[in-house]
Amino acid sequence: MSQYDPIIVQEVAPRDGLQIERTWVPTEEKVRLIDAFTDLGFSRIEVTSFVSRKAVPALRDAAEVFARIKRDPRLIYVALVPNARGADDALAAGADELNLVMSASQTHNLANMRMTGEASFAGFEAIAAKPRGKVLLNGSVATSFGCPFEGAQPEERVLDLVRKYLDLGVDGVSLADTTGMANPRQVRALVDKALKLVTPDRLTLHFHNTRGLGLANVLAAYEAGARRFDSALGGLGGCPFAPGATGNICTEDLVNMCHEMGIDTGLDLETLIKLSRTLPPLLGHDVAGQVMKAGRNCDLHASPVALAS
């Protein structure tokens, strides 16, 4: 039995991973991936986003994807929504959780959402007031660790948005390193402060590996007490509205690291690797994942040199 607390890995490849792809991924292939994640036993899968088809054409089949995936009642199927119209569409599609997203940075919020942060939050207040039954709300703070337009964001600005989300009555909060600007020391400090406002089971960290620090940031957050992390199969993804954005931390690389360290994820690494290897032919390009290329540490090879008897 491991001496370390397990972590919860939340798969975001169908949404954050595919939103930036130039090659159209057919609806049936999106459904295939999501169904595979369901079979793997993820607790949360971010299925798609209900945003402008013109702004994010790669996800223009959001409602159809939700209609066609198989559902496990033990899992939470998430939809990202930027406004009340998106929330209505997501509720109609049967989403289990609405992920509300605004940026700590005003400039990024204007680029990403075409509105100020204040306008975004006013829209979230309208969403929170809607009848939604048992549908959960998660509040995400994009650019929590830095903005490609404005640079570093004040910690207190980020924490104030966490407080506002909690006052709104959300079920969970995410701190997002939208363009991979975080470093481990910064992560540890912010997570330590955030966990004074919200319990570990309600806090998610969303890291990108833009500058190669994604998994180091996971460890820093874990050591500070965080236990929930977003990741994307193959390291897919990136924000379409941020210069230089590249992929999320890679699911199979994250799971491999945790398993090597004795941290349980509840996920089958070998199956994840096989699934990740289906991505390059689907997308028409290589992906960032490393373990799917190198294999696990336990995948040993025959010696290239004949050994003397």
C-alpha cells in the first residue's frame, strides 16, 4: 500500500486538446476517444465546449458529441461554457458539470471571451441562478500564473476570483496555467494560499507544458496539498487565443510519473499508452507525449549484444 495520497486525474483532451487542432476530427472519432476514457475509469472527462462555432470550429459538433457518447453514471461529463447561452446549450445536451472560465488577466479575457472580466462574472451569476437540477458548477481562473499579454498576475487578484466563485456557490475551483508560465516555487506559494480558501477535493490544477515545467509544477502543487489535476492524452491542446500556447501536461506521462513514485491514480498506464499511439494518425502530426514513444520503465528490451555463456 502506498504511503502517498492518491491523485485524481481529469481528462481534458476532447475539449482543451482538440480545440486548437487544424485538422477536423470527425464526431465519431471524438466519441471513440471519450468512450475509451469512460472505459478507463476517469472520474471527470471534459467532453467539449459550447462556444461560438466561428471562434472554435474544431468543436462545432458539441451537442452531437454529447448525444452520442456512452455515459457511466459514476463519471462526470463536463462542458466548458463562457456565457449564459453556452450554459443553456450544455444543459440541453445533458452535461453533468459546467466549467465556467474567466481570466485573471483583463487582456486575455478580452482576447478569449470578447468581454471584460466583470462582464464574464455577471454572466456566471446569471448561470448560477438558472434551474439546473444536480448539474455541478466549476469556476476556472485562466492565466492564474501569468498572462502572455500582461505578464505575472497578482496573487491577490487570483485569490479574489477564487473567493468570488465560492461566494457564487460553485462546487469546485480550477487554477489554470493557460500558457505554461508557472514555475514550481510560484505554484507552491499560490496553491498553499488557495487551500486556505477551498479544500483539496474541490481544487483542480490545470497546467500546460509550454516551457517544459508541467510535471514539475504538478509535484510542487501535490507537495502543497493539491490532489486534482487536469491533463490531456498525448499532451494535446493549447489556447487558440494566446500567442505561443502549446499543449497540456500529458496524461500518460503524468500517470507514469505518479506510478513510478508510488502515487496511485487508479488508471491503467498500458492502456493509456496504446490509446495515445492512435493520436498521430488521427491528427496527422506527432504529439508531445514521451512515455508513448519510449515505453514504461518496465518495458525492457533484449540485449543488442550476444552475452557469453
